[in-house]
Amino acid sequence: MINNNTGDAIELKKRIEELNTLITETRNRIKELNREKTIIISELKDLRTKRRRLIDEVKKLREEYRNLTEKRRELVDQVKSLRKERNEKINEYRELINLMKEKRNQLQVLGREIRLPISAIREEIERLEWKLQTSILTVEQENEIIKRIQKLNELLQRALKARKEKSEYFEIRAMIISLRIQINDLKQTINELSNKINSIDEKRNTLKERIMELSNEIDVLSKEIESRQKRVDEINEERTKLATKLKELYEELVKLNKELEKLRVSKILEEKRKKVEEKLKKGEKRLTIEDLIVLYSDVDELIEEHQQ
């Protein structure tokens, strides 16, 4: 019996030693995981802060991009309107150029017919009319003066028409010069607005590239965050398993320690019983209370009594 108890005790001690080693290893592993988790959580905090900052920056850049796009749209509408106005003035300019050419041709024709100034023609008509009224003339002379006055009146009408045409010619010329200035001003304004549009396009392209660059950085950070968060989840899962395992190891250790204690007490009890039995064999009839407890108590009762 003692030999069996001794063998069992050795096995129990061996298993207890193994359990203590496993418990130490498990606890160390949990500590390692805790340290790793602490580091990763700190990294996650930094990564999320950086990502949040980049996201805020992207939002601002996108808002700036939208404002530039709206400004560009307004400028494009202005350019379209100004180009339409310029085209209308160019068409008007061309029409006036053609009209001016017509007036110039008419003036050239009238200029060849009219050699005298209007004042001279009028004076001649007045002189002839006065002569017709005050002089004694023959019928032939009178008819000739009347014909002459008629021709001079026709010449006067053409001269007045020529003067009117000349006035209209200069008015048209003035309008052409004014239109040319307006067209050039419109062209300059359109060029200035087009330059502003080109400048906005450059800024928009720069913003677009920066937004793409930051978006790529955000994607990289998101992947890093996802990877680290996955590792945290893995650590939590492993810690849960290790905690369960550690609990099981402790429970087994307590159980084995109890068994080992039971074997130790059983061995002691067996030895004491043998001594009491030897006393009885020698004829000693007087036994102590302790001897009686040894003879009639079992191991569990003694362990329980000892624990109390």
C-alpha cells in the first residue's frame, strides 16, 4: 500500500510540476499578449488620429475644389455671354463696314456731279430769281432763267443729299470706330477671364492631385488600422482561450494538490496505525485519544479536521 502511495505521489508531483510550468508559461504568454495589445492600441490611436486629420484635410480641399468649380462655372458663363455679345458686335461692325462702303461710293458719284458748294448754288438761285422778278426780259430769256433755276434746284437737292450722305458716312465711321474699341475691350475682357479660368484649372488640378494623394494615404492607414485591429481581435480571442486554459490548469492543480495531500496524510495515518496495532499486539490495552482517532478515522475526516 505504501509503495503504491509513493508511486502515486511521485506521479502527482511530476504532474503538479508540469502544471506549474504550464501555468507560468500561460501567464507569461498572457502578459506578452497584454504588452503587445497595449502597444497596438497606442499605435491604433496614433493611426486613427492621423487618418482623422487627413480626412478633415481632404474635406477642406474638396470644399475648396467645389468653390473653385462654382467660380469657374460663373466665369465660363460670363465668357459665353461676352463672346455672344462680341459676335453680335462683329456682325454689326461688318454690316456697318458694308454700309460705309456704299455711302462712300454714293459720295464719290455725287462728288463728281457737284462742283459748287451749297452756298454758291443757293446764291446763284437767289440771284436768278431776283433777276427774273426785277429785270425786263424776253420770253426766251425768262424761260432760259427758269430752266437754269430748275437745274440749280436739282443740283441743290443732290448737294443737300450729298451733305446728308456725308454726315451719315461720318456717323457710321464713328460707330465703326466705337464698335472696334468695344470689340477689342470685349476681347481683352474675354482673355482676362480665360486666363482666370486657366488659373482655376491649374489650382483644381493641383487640388485634385493632392486629394488623390491624401486619399491613397488614408487607404493605406485604413489598411494598417484594419490589420492592427484584426491583431487586437486575435489577441483578445487568444487571451480568452488562455484564460480558460489557465482556469482549467489551476483547477487541476488544486485537485492534484488535494490528492497529494490526501496521499501524504494517508501515508502518515498508515504508519501511525501500524504503531497502534503493534501496541495492541504487545498487549497494551490503554490507548490514547490520538491512538483511537488514528484507528477509527479515515483520511478525508483528518484532512477536513486539519483544514478547520
